[in-house]
Amino acid sequence: MFRHVHWAVFLKNGLIAAIVYCIPVFVFIKHALFGDTWLLYLGNFLFVTIVVLFLVRFNRKRKENATSVSMFMIGHLLTAIGIVFSCLICFILLILLIPGFLHSGQTEKILKGLPANSIHDRTNGLAFMVFANSVIGNFFTGAFVSLVFPFSMKEDPTTDKVAHKQAEL
């Protein structure tokens, strides 16, 4: 199954999706306000936009005739690669933007304005929110788009254009 995968293309696009996702995450970590949680969801939207653009480009390269199953699989593969890269970049951002993140004890920067029932760890839930959104948010948005878009991009998902043209002849 993975014999004909062009890994360089997936790694490049996964890295692009992760970088685009981490732009709003950078602002969220910099401000460290619970009210700015919407920035994490903006990052999910930007991440899934890259996945959609990749699926559209993949379908166009195959002359609008890529199978729905192959597009489903490559969407999930790109999502998984993007999640790994986004977690790595988020970890680097947390190390750089939160002094004392890897040291023991309370960090110098904590999440402010969070509700009473939130997680109270060294960063008051900032690191948890970033990593949970990076994994869970990106997975569900990427999986949803990988499931919906391959079937909605084809005029008639039950037939391929090649088989339809042969039937006309």
C-alpha cells in the first residue's frame, strides 16, 4: 500500500500544514489568555485548508479521476504527518516562549483567565490545551475533510471518467 507513496510530497505538505497551524498557536502562547482559545480553532481551520488544497491538487493531477478511496487514504496520511509536525513545532514554541517550561516547578508564564474547573498544572493548562488541540482538533478536522471531500469532488462517485468514456464508445 505504501510502496508508491511520494513521501517527500507528503512531508512537505504536512510541514506546510503544521506551520500554518502554528501561526495562531504562537499568538495564543504569546498572550496566554483563556479568552484567546479561538486562535487554536483558527489554527485547525488553517490546517484543514491545507489538507483540502492538497486533495484538490491531487485530484487535478489525476485529471479529475482520482479514486475516492485513494483520496480518502492520502487525506488521512497527510493529516497524520501534519499532526506529528504540529506537535513538534508546538513543543518548540512552548520551550521558546515559556521560560522554565522544561524545569521543575511553576513556569514564569501561565494561562490567565481560565475557569475554575480547568486543569491546573505547571502552565495552568496552557501546554495541555495546545497539545490536545494539536492532536485531537487537527485529527478530527482532517479526518472529516478526508472523508467528505473525496466523495463530493466527483460528479458521479459511482463511476470513473475512464470507464464512462469507454461505455460511450
